[in-house]
Amino acid sequence: MRIRGGLALLIVLAGTSCAGGTDALPLAPPPAAPGGGVATLAIGARAPALPVGFQTQLFVSGTNGAGVAQSNRSVAWTTSDPTVVAVDANGVISAVGPGSARIGVTASDGSTAATTIMSAIAPVATTARVGFNTALGLPTDADSTDDILIARRQYTLSLNPRRGVANWAAWHLEASHLGAAARCNCFSADTALTRLGLLRTTTNDWINGGEYSRGHLAPSADWTSADGDNAATFFLTNMLPQRQDMNAGPWAEFETVLRTLLTGGRQIYIVAGGIWTRNRSGPGVDGLGVMPGAPLAIPDSMWKVAVVVPDLRGPAQITSPSDVQVIAVNMPNVNGIASRPYTAYLTTVDAIQRSTGYDLLSLITPGVQCVLEQRSCSGR
């Protein structure tokens, strides 16, 4: 982890949430242009309330009165109340406080469009069992200077400030984390980075022409117990740039499979991250837009380790390799694998540890840990 003044830096944050609610106010009639044209300028709306502390991006479509196509950067953005919903020059809106605000755009010829955005505060689930994200061991490697830990109730992650993305994220999955909360779709700059004085990306920095998805580490669908728990999975520090075929293909399949294993009181300890063999990052790399000075390093592969425990026992009670099931995968971050099963990418914990340098299951008894990781266990 990153050391400042001899102390490990650990940020612990409470969850917030998005509440339900809709807003479907009609746009004002399109103004006529001086030359007689009619503007078709419009802003994409958001029906659910945006959770306070989170963001999303609105997009402009249509033409001004002269028939010229408009984009987010060709219009001026305004908000009727920045203390409720703020907006930047790229159309990224931030929920500052509960209420509603009118977000408007004005084209160079005076054409306008507007939409109303609701924001709200809602609690996280009081019935979710939390506090076990790194119960099997905090992943550590030989270099603590590129590990800034951010701990939330939903997951704990290690941010690499040189790459601009996470080294890994760890979370605990059990049935109490699942419910009826909707997917928030509130991809947000991480508020923890502001406290640390670090550059933070917004969803606009991830626009890349469809080359890469904002791929979750801790999945949205693993936290549906309440809207606030789901919203926390949309901080951009919980994302890695993923090719869509992998993200929506075997990676998503494995996420679903793990949730189906939550029967009979099982719980699962999960840690996931990327492997950077080529260290690709920086402006324009593979079409990925980045904020100056804040690269978004693109992993060459994505790995995940899941330890499936049949009951609520902790690491001290895992006394035999037969007590648990370990599933480890490492998937290439490429297109063309959308139909490949996750089982095509099965690997060992030992292989992942050798590739990343991280010790992943350090709190399990050494002899048992060795077998579960499929290391050479002579002398144990």
C-alpha cells in the first residue's frame, strides 16, 4: 500500500445510494432559426433519481436551427441549481444534494434543449452482512508504493496511481447482498481520490469509440441488496478497460455462475484484477481517451480467484483443502471470445500470483493454502 510519512494510507468510506423516481418533463418546443430552420436539439434524459455523491453523463443529439449536428462539446451546459445537480462542459452531471435541477444546453445559434434531473439520498441495506472483503488475506506484493487502499463496505481495492486504475479489488459475496435494487448506471469519479489529492477520471475520460468497456471488478449484480450498495460499484476506480467481447462474454458468464453457487448458505471470497505485460497507457492508446496526466492502463488479461465456502466459517476454520472450492481464471483482454466459456480460461492461484506478484490467500493455514493455490507443497 502507499506509504506517506511512514503510515499506510487507508481510506474507509460508507456507502450511499440511489433512490427510485422518474422525471419525464417534455422538452420546450424547438426554436425556429433565423433562416427558417427548426432545431432538433435534445438531451438524453435520466428517469431514476441520481444518487447524491454520484455522477452520470448526459448526451446531446440533433441539430441546431441551421441544421448543423450538435455534440456535447459544441453546446454550453447550464444547471438551474448547482447545489443540487452540477454539470461540466462535457455533460457530466454530479448529484450534490437531494432535489431536482433543470439541465440545459445552448447551441451557438441560440437553439436550446433541457431536461430535469432528480437526485436523492437513500440508505444502504441494513440486512447485508459486511466486513469480510479481505477476510482471507489482504493481497500484498513486494512494492507497497503503488497500492493505495480504498475500503468500502461493498469491496476493498488497491489503486495504482501510476496506471490510473486498480491493481485488484476484493469482495465478499453472499445471499444477503442480493435483492431487487436496479442497476444504477451512475459511473462516477471516485470521491476518495479528491480526499487524497489525486487526479480522478470521469466517465467522459473513458469515451473511446467503443474499443473498451468500463468493466466492473466487483460486479453491479453482486450488490443488489439496496440502491446505495449498487451505486458504490459504479465508482470508476472499480473499473478496468475491458474489451466488450470478454466483458460481456466469459467474464460475465463467470460472474453469473458464482452467484448461482450461493445456495445452502454458501459464501464466496473473491479477488480480481488485471495483468499488464505491455503496460499500455497514455493518451490515444488503442483509442482510449484519458485525462492529461492520468493514464488508464489497459490490462492484457483479467484474472479472478473465487473461494467458495459451504457455510459461514472463517479462514481459521478452513483446515482442509476439501473444506472449500477454489476457482481461478485468467482471460485475455481481447475481442473474438464472446462465445467462449469461462472454463476455457481456468488456471491456478499460483499462476496468478506469479504473474501479479500478489499473495492472495495469506490468512489460510499455510499447508492448506499451498494445496488450494496448487503450488509445489513439498515439506509442508
